[in-house]
Amino acid sequence: MDFDFSDEQEQLRDAVRKWVGRAYNFERRRAIARDGGFSGEAWGELAELGLMGLYIPEDEGGLGMGPIEGMVVMEELGRGIVLEPLAQSLIAGGVLAGHGPGELRQAWLPGIASGERIVVLAHVERQARYRLEVCAASATQTGGHWEITGLKSLVPVGDQADAFLVPAQVQGKIALFLVERNANGVTAQGYGTVDGSRAAEVSFKSAPAQLLTTEGLNALAHAVDIGLAALCAEAVGVMDQTLAATVDYMNTRKQFGVTLATFQALRHRVADMKMQLELARSMSYYASLKLNAPADERRRAMARAKVQLGQSMRFIGQQAVQLHGGIGVTEEFIVSHYFKKLTQLELSYGDTLHALGEVSARMQDTAGVFA
């Protein structure tokens, strides 16, 4: 199998890497985090690169690219621990393009692709514990119009978004809707998260909604899988930089008159970090390559990838902090921010234990050994 990237993919990687290095340094990120965790200016700069439209067809204003390009972009954004939730635009573009009716596609996809409209997934409920089929929000139809009532938690930039993709129960079955933030009955309470980004609790009280699809559970699973593939790639970028910062510190920090890198036991720990990074990278590739596979195959792949990524993120983050010592947990040092980002990513879309349960539940008679 050929894992080489095309010239176009390498050019895309280079463009995003240059933007991160030039325009999104550590000080700017800290300033954005202090100001609430989201910058409209940085969002506009990402839009100028065309990144919001990666999964949106060209005839609807996007770039018409695929999962590998998405992986390349998210990995580079991970290197800069970028706070702005580009993955949400990938989710919105992919779900609307794949499941939305024509009028919703025409109304929203060009705006998402240009960055003028922010549409985010609002599916987390407090009692769900990562289970997509658990949904207390409900939708009713009156006079040909839909209304949603419910509460969604941890909605990325929920108080800044223009609209939400919201799963809700309709006669015992989950459907997926689009709800505008400024609609009557919608209330969003924003707050900062542990990694410095922004989320919100969003309440819907008989809020007017537009039906996306009655096959909401399938569309929701697709949305989450797009998010998982993006998360895996982003985590690889974060871990890559975490390892690089750790190696640089060990080559400069001295103890007993010699650099830390001269101690064999510490070098072994760094080698273990590198192994975990490469295992994570291979599973990130696997997740992206399976993103357009049939639903059952895709869901199994995402669960497997999240197990490995979760293990790698925890190991690399903890080892980096240990090898840096006390400075590794200070606000002024970038490794502490890498660690917080990895911690939050490990818990997103289901923690490692949940992903392991998903792998177990999807095992065939061969337990995946010969299949």
C-alpha cells in the first residue's frame, strides 16, 4: 500500500504549517484563551485558506476534497494546538453534503465553506455517557413546522455558532435537525474548557428547527466518525510537538553537570514515547482511510483508532510532564498546554474505556484476527 502523499496534499500541509508557524504562535494562542477561547479573526484566516470547505462539493462552494486532506490539515493544526474548532466545519460540511435535503444544502453549505457561517454538532447529553442512541431531546411537528425541546452540553463554541446540528427523538426514533442559534427558544451559556477552547450549554425550548434527515442515528454516527478521524489527526500533531519539545528540553537541561539526554533510562522513556507516537500515527491513517467505508466497517475502525490514540495520548502526555519536572505543569510553559489538550482529546467522543467497549461489541466470531 502506498502511504506517500500527493503533491497537492503536501502543498496543503505546507500552507497550513506556514500559517500556524507565522500567525498562531504560543503567545497569540494564550491571548485567545484569555479572551474566551475563540477568535473570529483567526477563524477568518483559516477560511481564507479554504479549510472550511474541505468536505463540501465544489459546486456548493467547497474544495471537494476528502478524508486524507482533512487528516493533513488537522495534524498541522494540532501542532499549533489551534483553539478554533475547524473539525466542526468538517462535520457540518460532511453531514449536510451527505444527508441534507437540497434546500438546506443550498442555504448553508456555501456559507460554511466561506467561513461566514459556523455550524456545530450539538449532541452530548449529560446522561448519555458517550452513547449516541441515548437522546432525551424531543421534536414535535405542528402545522408542518418542527420544534425541539432539550438540553445539549459541551457544544463547541456554542455561544458563537450560527446554527447547530441537533439529534432529537421523534416517535421513538432519532432524527437530525438544524437549529439556528438566534431562533426563539434557544439559549447558549458559554464557558472555557480545560484546554483553553470554548464550549457552551445550549437549551432548546420549543425552538423552531429544520429537518435534516429522519435517519438521525446514522447521520449522527457519521458526524461523530468525521469528528473522531479529525481528532486522531489533531492528536498526532499535538503528540509530535510534545515529543519534540521534550527532546529539546532533555538536550539543554543539565543535572549533575550533564544534559538529561545522557541518562540512558530517560532515553528509553523517550524511545517509548516515539513508539507510541508512531502507533498513533498509523491508526490515524487507518481512521482516515476508513472514513468513507460502509457504516459498520467505519464504526469499527474509528473505535479501534480511538483506543490506540487514547493510550498514546495519555502515555506521551504523562511522560512529557514527568521528564520536564515541575516546569511541565506551569502555565507559562507550552508542554502544560499540550498535556491539557491531549487530556481533553482523550475524553472527546468517548474516552478510551468507552472505545474499548465499542471494539469489543463489534468483534466478529474471529475476534478480528482473521477477518
